[in-house]
Amino acid sequence: MKAEIFLKKTDWLILPLIGLCVVLLVWQIVSITVAKELPTPAKTWAASKSYVLEPFAKRGEMDQGILRFTWYSLVLVAKGYALALVLGTPVGFFLGLSKAFTKTFDPIIQVLRPVSPLAWLPLGLVLFLGAGKQASELGALFTIAICAMWPTVLNTAVGVRAVPQDYLNVARVLKLSRSKTLFKVLIPATLPYMFTGFRLSLGIAWLVIVAAEMLTGRPGVGGFLWQEYNALVYEHIILCIVTIGVVGFILDRLMSLVERRFKTA
């Protein structure tokens, strides 16, 4: 009985550890049977431990600790993500509030939304060609913002359309101004939808930064991954993949905490 209670209380830790052990076992088997060029977990750790144990070391432009590379990527993602929210949220409200705006711009949005970041980045580099050394950073910011904004746009629009008509009727009866109706009625009612869009946009922003750094050669997780791929250092490629996944997981959980904080506020 005590063992069952203990397992129930610790399954949040034990079950993920079991899953991790299964993945490592499968990885080990595949690397020694099917894909012999794939390094084993032990070889990967041996080749990557200096990047992990000295996470902020800087030995060269593209030879730094994994957390320093991650920091470079996160700074660029934060800028591009903020730009995506600044652009995407108002567009989402206009789509939700105005049928004329929707008829005018929704077809364009639906055409642009599926375009790959690999297609947007060259355009961004062309747009900021005159910026000199800043061209790659500005091109990456443009790509992150344009790719990450669509979930925010669409979810915000859905949220605005889902606001009960009774809420708007009460606002009219109380003779609330447009600004008060927006901040007292529309935004609070739309917030759950907006945060769904924000979380999806954050995930896309983190995905796009990898592609942007790979193509521009900027220092960061993506740039380091591309360098090690060209050098055929598979251990470091796996290190970058794990880092990208872990950071993406942490970002999603942080956004979830922020969402819950707003809901309870």
C-alpha cells in the first residue's frame, strides 16, 4: 500500500526517467546495429561534455559553451517574438471585429501563412541589404516575426469572434467608449485564445531561429549545428538537437505559467 502511494506521488519523476532510459537504450542499439556512424550516448557525452560542463566558455566565435550559444539564440528569438506579437495581435483584433477587413486581407494571410522560413529569410536579407553588418540580424528578425505571428493572428481573431454578444450589448448599454470596451470587455474575454496563439507563436519563433542561424552563419545553437554538420561531428549535432528540444520545452512551460498567472489575476 505504501509502495503504491509512493509511486503515485513520484510518477511525475519516475515515468519520465523510464522513458528516457528506453530512448537511450534504443539509441544505443541503433548506433551499434543499424546506423554505425551514429555515435552512441557514451560517445556523444564524451565529445560534448566540455560544451556542457563549461556552458559559458568562449574559445572562439563558433566554439563556445552550449548555454552561451543558447543565450545568443534566445536574445534574437525574444526580439523577433516581441515583434510578432506587436504585429499579430492588432491584426487579429481587426480580423475578428471587421468583416470588411477579413474579406480584404484574410485571403492574403492564408497565402502567406504556409510559406517556409527558408523562403522568407532570403527576402529579409534583400530588404535589409543596405544595413551592412546588421543585415543578417535584421533579416533573421524579419523572418522570425513574419513566421511566428500567424498563430497569434488567427487565435486572436477566433477569440474576438467568440466574445458573447451579450457582453457587447452590456457595453453599449453602459455607454462605454471604444477604448474601454476593448480593455474591459474584448481583451479579457479573448485572453485565453490569445495565449494559445502566443504559445504557438513562441514555439514557431524558436524553430525559425535555428533555420535563420543555419543560413546566416550567426553564432547560436543553429549556427553551431550547421558548422558541426559541415564538419561531420555528429556528437555535437545531437547535442544541439537535445538543446533545442529542452529549451523549447522550458519556453512552453514558462508561457504556460504566465498564462495561468493571467487567468487567476
